[in-house]
Amino acid sequence: LERVRQLAERGSATQQQLDDLVTQEHAARQRLTALEAGREAARAQIAQAQAALRLLEHSIDDGVLRAPHAGTILTTFVSEGELITAARAVLEMADLQHFWIKVYVPAEALGEIALDETARVYPGDQGEAPLTGRIAWIASEAEFTPKNVQTRDARADLVFAVKVELDNPDGRLKPGLPADVAWN
């Protein structure tokens, strides 16, 4: 365009040639502006598609069951492919390597135990060697003895709940197995 302008000033190019080139330049600039706007629109569409993909991946990820820790599945409540609602139990699992047992200590015996103190747990039959546990928690308030305590006399007393944690490397302990606990 500049070359033809210079030629038109000297009379070597016609006004028609110059006008045609000016029109072509104007049309090219308009196409460039439209293409740049299209490029920005395409970038916006890409960003929108990426956001939709992240949302879809998040939804898929929310649908995958993950255990909070390693363990053994004890009971399955649903079948594969079954539609379930939110917060419905799907399975019951337990860490069979690390157990805890809750025992109830009479108020007068509370002074004999302390947090992190060693406790002996006798699973099932007293003839077995005890497992070693650790007193992990002692209730701060007394409560009436729970119904699952074996004697009527003991049920009427106030007791403190105590949680004893222990390892179960050989699998001797099972969920729900009765056990006796001793310390000192």
C-alpha cells in the first residue's frame, strides 16, 4: 500500500489501484479483529470446558468409596450396581490389627489407673496369655453402669468408662468378643 501511494504521488499508479489496496487493507484489518475476537471466544470456551471437566472429575471422584484406613470388610450392605442415597452405610469394616475395648471402672477404683498406663487384656477364656494394651481415655463424668454388665448389683453403681487400645497381630481378638481387663 505504501509503495503504491508513493507511485500514485508521482503519477505512476492510478487512483483506482490505490483505492483497491486501501479497501483490501481495511478488509484485512476487519478480518484480523474478527479473528482475534474469535480467538478470545475460543479461549473462553476452552476455559469453560476445562472447568466442566474438573467438575465432572470431582463428581466421579465423589462417587468412589475410599476407606479412611486399612481394614477388613466385615459386612456388605449393598450390591454392586445398586443405587444408594447419600450417607447410607455401604459396608462395615474394622481394623483387625488395632483394637480398643471399653471397660467400666467403679468410682472407688478410678485412683488406681492413669492415662497411658499399661493394661492387660484377657480375651475370651482366662486361660490364655493376656495381650498388652494402653489406657487411652478415661471419661470425665460418671455414668450408670450399662445394661450389658453381667450382674444386677453392678448395674446400679456409678462407673467411669475407660478405653484401652491394643494391637492384635495374631488375630486373637474379634469384634464383640468378651474380654477382661486388668492393670497394675
